[in-house]
Amino acid sequence: MSEDRPLPPDPAQAGDAAEFVAALVRLRQWAGEPSLSRLRALGGQVAAADGALVDALPKSTTSHVLRQTDRLPRWEFVRAFVTACLRSCEHPEELIGGELERWRAARAALAGPAIPPPATPPPASCSDAPSPEALTPEAPSPVAPYAGSDRDPAVDLLVRRVLREEDRARKGLLGGYDIAPVSFGPSLDDLHTIGRFFTALHPQRLLVVGESGAGKTVLAIELVLQLLESPLATGRPPRTVPVRLNAARWTPGRPFESWLAEQLVQDFGLAAGDAHRLVRDRRVLPVVDGLDELDPGPPAGPPRRAMGLLAELNRYSDLSGRRAGAVVVTCRADRHAELRAAGVWLDNATVIRLHDLSVEQIAVYLKARWPDGHPCADHRDGIQAALSGPDGRAVHLALATPWRLLLTATAVESGADPYELLRVDPHADSRAGAEVIARRLLEAYVPAATRLTPRAAYGTAYQPEQVRAWLEHMAAHLRRQAGHSAGADRPPPGLTAIDLVPHLLWPIGGRFLVRALHGVCAVTLAVVAMVAFWTGSAAGDVGGDVGGGVGGGPEQALTLALMTSWVAIVTGLSLSAWPAAAGGRANVPRRRRLIGALLGALAGLPVGVLGGLAGLLLTGGTVFGPLFAVVAGGTGGLALGTVIGLTAAGWVGAGRMTVAEAIRAEPITLMGFGLCGALTGLAPLRLARAGPVELVAGLGGAFVLAFALGVVFKITTGGWSMDAELAHPREALHRNPTIGLAFGLTGGIAAFLVFVMSQDLVVSLLCAVVGGASFGLSFGAVAWTRTMIGLIVAATRGLLPLRLWSFLDWACEARLLRVSGATYQFRHRELQDFLTPAD
């Protein structure tokens, strides 16, 4: 920087938000007026909630923030913007840190009470354009919630994860930060005040009613964030933690309190005991979103599932048991009317209705989205003309919700003519004309979103026809999925009418065909594993001395029986209706991983030596000597202990399942572990020609040990840790083959130590690796194998893209889908219903 160059603008002189934004504008001018594209390039990228890298300074977001003078920009935006401007004019890198501190201090002075900065940048929007459904106030950053001597670790964990989930949900759903001013209630309050409105209610029971697309989920998200703002600012733990729940995941007949605790375990990784304690002590405020989605499809009688949930909520009391418990419910207006007609409602609840957008509110939003000079500014005038023209009533009815307004804006920005979009038959009824416009907007949405978000990877761009066809198959799958869920007593998590769960998408390829192919594949892998074991253990050898591998009729028959039983278990697992892929993401620090591995090795070493000496005792020393027993047993125990220690490293403060829960979860799988252990123990006993007592004791001990190892694996790989954060929808599926191979190769170590008693080193190693990998894929990665087979079949039939995961991520970026917790969902239920093929 030259000596005569003026200093950057001083943000400390800003007295309010407008002056602070003006200082940002002056900084850009001082830097030489870099283009929005250059700022976007220099601003770098941040990690979104799903792990993807997105731009920190999208062009339209930057343009919008610099025009917004009534609100203080988020610090994450200020940091990226200031850094980009300074780098654009080649400001010395060593001085940028000091400038950032000046801007941070100036913003903090205007923002009031400071909230601790996040340890990592919060997830950024996956869309450039500000959305009409975006919320108004700045959301609290996903930081450590509060500090204090009276903090409850379970509450702390829940607050942190609720903040992260709602931040991710809002960005995935909304994109920008502004919304057309949606109002509710007789006093026409807006979303800025929903937190204060709810806090003033007595009792705190609220039912939010609105038309499809009116912003009910947006209000629910904003309510959760506003209720957590005060505890974050004051440092005091919240008395109750608001948790948004998807009503579609409730199982009819399930007590609400036990279901609520189960959702805290499944979606937020709390320990079962902590979840039940928080629910029992009324430390959780349930925000039940989408009551209308419990009974999907055209009504065929009263909405009985919604009626059942309302009955449960009416039984839900406060801590005293003498008053109604606090709860928030959102419901579509037509379903609410059906429930009222059936004589069912939420007792003691205040009902608020979201109002349609007025013509003036629509104009305000369009002016903010397309200011003067914007390429679509002329179209803004055309839409306003249609609203005030002879067909204005029909046009207004069609655009009166934020969702429909978003459809219109997206179509226009992709090049559609608003006149063609909004024209109606002048002789048609206003409501009929509005329906025609709505259908036209929905027809235009997928092509518009596809054109506005060109595919950035793998070269070939998606075609609108392709995208629509794939989305239609997913929508049809959700309809079938809803039917399966309705007929199941305890459907697996995610088997609902709205959730697209990666490991539950396989039926799109053909339910019976995929299950049959999976069965054939699993049996083939299981037979390969057993052949490898048969070869490695020399179970088929007959005659000769002990060292050459003596075989015997009864021992061979027992080996074949155990092998056949294990293959039968694998076959049953491969044909199961809904293979599960579960488990939270454990972002355990490397240091703790190393400590866990070391402790596991130290614990496994003596256990392995004792096991080797026990084998020596049972075989009478005829197969191997004391040295081999100590070395082999110690090596096996060391390896097993290390692997278990690595996976158990997140145990500290973890919300993991108990031994009883692990056994109840997968008893058949654990039986398979036990059978493999018995097979491994049988080989040296067969070589030693052990007697009946030794044989029973050896097989029983090996079965119990392998069963216990299976329980340990289930606990350490299937739970959450305190360091885990909310998983991406594919997290569980990605972990499934890793866990399966860990199962198999860990067992392969024990098998190798047995094989070297009968075979040379190369053959033993080859049989152990082949057998362990086949074992893991067929037995420990059932959900992943089923999903991959289903995806390949669906892609071969043209029902889904082969690179499905890339497509799902792109669809979220294009705002056709969104991430909700550990699932994907359609951007809006109206879009899903529109794309669902007719029966």
C-alpha cells in the first residue's frame, strides 16, 4: 500500500445499523469498487451444515445486505466482506487482522450484549437469491449455549444441537434473510414478535393455522430461535428447551411422552435416560410441526391419525399434572377445519392464523428483491400491473403466500414472462383462475430451478425433463412409504410420507426384485466367507496326524451345521423388510482417539493372553505350545482391544445405548457373532481331538466371547458421543460399510491366528482377508448393500440417476429439496403433491 493512500473507513464512527452498512459501502468504494463476482471469489468458502463448501459472499446476498439499512449485518458476513475488500486492493495481509478487529468491535458496540463467537463458521446458505420465506431477525449463532454452575449437561447438549439444526433448516428452507411481512392474529403481529407473543400466553399452548405455503414451518423455526435468544444473551440456562418435531413421524397409539423422548434420542443424540428425564421434568417444549401431514392424501373420512395425536397432546400436562402442558402445533387450515368438524381440537390452546399477503406486501417484497436497475425490475412492474388489473383478484389469490411468491420470482428470474404466468380466463371464477395460475407456477418451478442452478460437477448438465422424472419417482416412493408406515406397528425411523432417507430409497428400484437380488448377493458373500474359513481351517482334511490337520466325522458335521446356521442368519438379514443404518457421527478429537486405542490395547492384551492360555488348556497342548498361546492370544487381544478402543473413544459423556438395549436391538445379528466365534473356537479343538467336555466348554466360551464382542461393537459404533453433531442424511449409510468391514476384518484377525495352525502364512492371510471382507459386507453392511443394489437397479431402469448422492445435493442447492435433520424432504409439500403421479 502506498504511503499517500488514504486509510480505510473507520467503522467506529457508525452510530446505528444504517451508518454501519454505509461504512461497508464506503469500504468497497475505498477498495476500488470491486465487482460482486470478485468479492465472491475473494470471500472464500465456508462449510455448510451438511459438510459441503459454499460461498461466503453470494452475489445477491451481498447486494441485498448493502441495501439493507435497518438491520445490522451478521458478523460472519462482515468478516468475509471486509477481508475480500482489503484483499481486492492488495492491502497488506499482516494488517487485515487489525482491520477485522476494528470492524468486530464496532459491530459489537452496536449489537449490544455480546454473544461468544462460534468456534467454527456457521453453515452458509446454499442459494444466492434472498427468499420470500426467509426470517427477519438474525438467528443466534450455533455456539456453546451458556455457562454457569447450574447448567445441566443434557440441556446444554440439547440447546447446542437444536440451534445447529434450526440454523441449518432455516438456511436450507429460506436462502436469504428477508420475508414478505407475514402477519398473524387479530392484531396483525409479524414474525418479529412471535417469541414475545408465545411467552405472554397462559397457558403456553399455541395452535398455528395457515394455508399451504403461508409460512407455518418458518414461524415454528423462528419461534424456537427467539425463545433461545434470551438464555444465550444472559448466560442463564433455559427453563425449557424448544424442540421442533415432525408430526408425520408420530406412530398412532404411541404415548406422546415416550415418543418425544425417543425423538430426542434419535434426532439429537441424547442418552435415553437423559431424554426421559428432561421430558418427565418438562424441560422440553415440543413444537409439533405439520399436524396435517399425519394423514396424507385426499381425505377418506376423518383424519384419525391427527385426531389421535391431538388426543395425546390433550393428555399432556404440566409438571403438577393439574394443568395443560406447554406445546406448539402447526396445522394447515383445511385440516384444522376437518378436525373442528369432527369435534377435536387442542384443549386450552390459543389459535392464531397466518394471514395472506396483501397487494402492498407483495409489492414491498418484489421491490426489495428486484430493485431499480435489476434485470427483472421491469417484470416487477408487470406483476404489480397484473395485481391491479381486471384479473387482480385471481392473481392476488394465487400469489398470497410466500411459497407462491417464491415460485413466481424463480420462474421470472429464469426467463419466464410474468404475463404468461399470471394470465387467466377473464370469464373464470377468481378461485378457479388462481388454481390455474398456481398449477402453471408449479409446472414452471422445476425447469426454472434447473436453469438457475447449472450442475457444476461431472460435466453434463441436468435436463429439466430428467430432474422432473427423478423427482416424480421419489414422490411416488413417498406415497408408497406412507402406506407401509401406516400398516406398521413400529415403522423404522424416517419411514414417513415426507422423509427421503438414503437407506430407505431402495424400493424405487422394485421392492421384490431388489430384495431378491440382495438375498442372492448376501448368500454368495456368506458362502465365500464360509469357504474361506473351511479352507483356512483345513476343516475338510481327513486322515493324517494332528499337525497335518486331522478331520473327524462328528467335528466336520458340527462345523457344517454351524456354517449353515450362520448362512441362514445372513439370508434372513438380507431378506428383512427394512435394514437399518443407524448411529450418530462421532467427531472425537484425535488425541482422545489415540488414548482410547491405547487403553483398549492395554485392556485387550491380558484378555487375549488369558484366552490363548485357556485354549492351550482345552487342547491339552497338542496343537500349539505355551509360546504360541501367549503370542497369538496377546496379538489377537491387542488388535481387538485397539479397534474397540478407537470406536469407544467418544464414550466420555456419551449418550450411548446400554447392553440390554443393544441386545434387544439386534439379537439375530448378535447370534451370528456368537456362531462365528464358535466356529473359530472349534477349529483348534477339532485338531486336538478334544473330548465332549472340552468341546462344549470351548464352543460355549467362544460363543459367549464373540457375542460380547458383538455387543461392544454395537454400543461403540451405533451411538452418539458428546462431540457428535447433527449428522448429514447420508452419514449413517456411509458408516454402515465401514462398520461392517470393521466387524469382518477384526474377526479375520482371530481367524488368521487359527488358520496358521493348519496352513502356511500366505494361505492363512489370504483366507482371513477374503473371509473377513465377505463376512463384513454380507453380515455387517446389510443396509448399505441393499441400498447400492436398489440404486443400481433403479439407475438401470432409468428411475434414478446413478450418481444419486450428487443429485440430491444439487437438488438442495437448487432448492427443489431441503435437508431436515437426518433426512431429505421436498422443498414444499405442495411441490411434492404436485409431482406425485396419479394412481
